[in-house]
Amino acid sequence: MSIEEDAAEQTRKAPSEDAHFIVGIIGAAGDHDAPLLRRQLAALHPADIADVFEHVPLETARTIARMVGRELPVEFLAELSWERREEILPHLPSDYVARALGELDTDDAAAIAGDIDEKQLGRVLAAADEDTRLAVEEALSFDEETAGRLMQREYVAAPEGAMVGDVIDRMRLEAAELPDVFFEIYVVDPMMRPVGAVNVSKLMREKRDTPIATIMAPVKALIRPEMDQEEVAHTFQKYHLASAPVVDEAGRLKGTVTVDDIVDVISEEGEEDLLKLAGVSEAAQTDSVLKSVGARAPWIFLNIGTALIASTVISAFSDSIVEIVQLAVLMPVVASMGGNVGNQTLAVAVRALASRDLTDANAWRYVAREGATGLVQGVMFGLALAAVAHLWFGNDGLALAVGLAVVINLSLGGLAGITVPLVLARIGADPAVSSSVLVTFITDALGFLAFLGLATLILLA
């Protein structure tokens, strides 16, 4: 590769993907070379600075925060993962964090404030102006993972009797008070209750003397501050929203939720459900070994318990296994096939529950479909495994037993994969958390029971 090509390749890479750049950052921090750190970080976008903080070791990140944190653009704090942000905030000056809370949109300020420990938060709010302090305190009064934490308190509203030109002029005069990004102007009645909304793009295409009430569209959804963020995300997906107004118990406009925050919520919730299906509560690139073990070990202990119960089924047929050794060869195949079908169905069920496609009204259709799917697969693969067993061992009884066991276990796997998360959801538990362990237990235990029981009846009765 030529020098020019190598340079072009480097410019296409994000800084966090450039090993030489990251090594240089680590070296400068290790040498406590503040001028070099400033030069290395000066030209980076805030999102790239956040990436650097994510990819360097924790002690390096803390060193950078202490040495040059005050000079970094405040926007980088909003781009950090909450885990890394929580780790470096204590090493940033309180007046810098206070300035960040004041300059950022209130939804980002609330997210950052939520990651500050109480002692530092007191110092930060003492250094902040009154408007920032009140906005942050209001946001923190809502539970985590609710619309109140996502809500951007800056919004643009216009009275029903306003003209398009009046609204545009007012926005230009009050530009400093407008949110950095907004998609709609909310039309409100005298009680500040939203009665309609106008897209900014539509507003800019209309004549100045057009009454705004004639071009507004009905508000598709109203969000309450206490609404869970998953429910908010579902509302955005359902109505294809770019933003939605947040109202109090009297219906008065309090703020707005925008799609950029919802994209983050969907990504976080999807990642969370995927990890839970695997029996992992969380996993960040900044996690230590001890933290990783602590998050995963409880599910391994649960799995040990369920595996021991399944083993008691095997021990109950120990005499049959001693007499017919081929049973030990085939029984793991029966159990693993049922487990695969169960986990396939489980993935479909958890996704459908998360997206609200699976509800009480249509649950029976999902159960019937997945049960029938498991049965059809059981017949197909039962016949195939029976043929293999017959060719391998030349025993018609053994082939019949394994074929019937596969039909039973795959049918049960399909039913377990759909009913276990439904039952957990019905009793108020998270269906993604322990479903996979329970489904695996059911398919293992019942698979062993079906195969060994049938083989004993057919071959030894």
C-alpha cells in the first residue's frame, strides 16, 4: 500500500478503530502529557471522543478526565455509555459538569445527572444556574426508564389563532431558547393543552398569512411522564412518530420525546432481552472479570439445579441403559433436538411479547401455531432419526422408540417455548430472564423420560 493509500485508509477509520491512535492516547495519558492529549482530541467529533473513552482502559479514561476534561466539548458526555460515564464523572470538575447540564438539551442533562452520585450531584447543582437545577431536579423526580427521564423540556408551541409568519418570526427572535433539534410545532389551546401539530417542513412551505390551525394535523399520541420507556418506544413504532408531546395529568404540555432517544431505547431494550435469553443480566466492554462472573453465575447455578433434576430421570432408567447401551448413544440427540426447537420458539415468543405482537387476545393462535410447528418437525425428524437408528443398530424396536420420542419432545419443545414466556409475563416476571433455562430443563427432562420410557416399554417389557 502506498503512503497516499495508507493515509486515505487512516482518514476513513474512526479513531477508536485505529490501534495506533488509541496506543498514542494511552501513552500520552500515562506520561501525563496534557498538551499532547489536547492535540490528539481537539479535532475529534464528540461521539469520537466518547468512543476513545470507551476503548481505553478505565484508569486511562479517568486520567484524561482529570487532565483535560474541562476542555472537552460537553456533548461527549451524552454520547458515553452510562457505565463509562458513571465511572469518569467523579473525575471531572463539578463546574464543568454543571455547565454541561446547562448547555445540553434537558433529556441529555437528565441522563447525565442520573449517573452522578448524590454527593457530587449536590456540588454540581450548586454550581449550576437555577433553571438548570430545577429542570434536573424535575427530571430526577421520575423513575428511571420512564418518559419523564427521556423528556426534552424545550419545545416549540403556538396558539391556535397564530399565523405561520408569526410563528416563524417568534422562533427567530427566541432562537437561543429553542431545542437544538425539533420536528414539530405543537398547537395549544389557552390551557396549554396540545390540540394539533405541524411539521416544521410543512410550516416552511406555507404562506405567512396562513392560519396555523388550518394546516395542523391531529396529535397521534400523548405521552405521560410516568409511562415506561418500552411503552413509549412501542407507541413511536406503532404511529411512525418523529416526536410526541408529553403532558401532565391535566393534559397540559410539559415537553417532548424525540426519536433519537427512542432509537437508543429500542437498541438498549433489544440488547437487554438478547442477553437475558442467554442468562446474562448485562455485558459492557468496560466490565471487569468479577462483574461478568457476578452477572452470569446465578444462572449457571440455576442450570446446575435443573440439570440435576434431569439427571434423576436418567438414573431412574439406569438398568435399561446398562442392558441396552445404544440408549446412551441416542438420548442426547433426542434431548438436544427438543432444546433447539424450544429455544427457536422462545426467541419468537420473546420478540413478539417485546413488540406487543403477542397479546392475551391472540395468545391461543401463537400456542396453536408453535405446537403444530413442533409436531410437524417432530414427525419429519423423528422419521429421519428412526431410519438412522435402524441402519446403525439394526433394531426395529429401538428405531420406533427414538422416532416416537423425537415426535413427543419436539412437540413439547414448541409448546414450552411459547407457554413458558407467556406464563412468566402473566405473573409479572420478565419472560426473557429465565425462560431459556426453564425451556431447556423441560425438553431435557421430558426428552429423556419419553425416550427411555418408550425404549423400556418396547424393548424390555
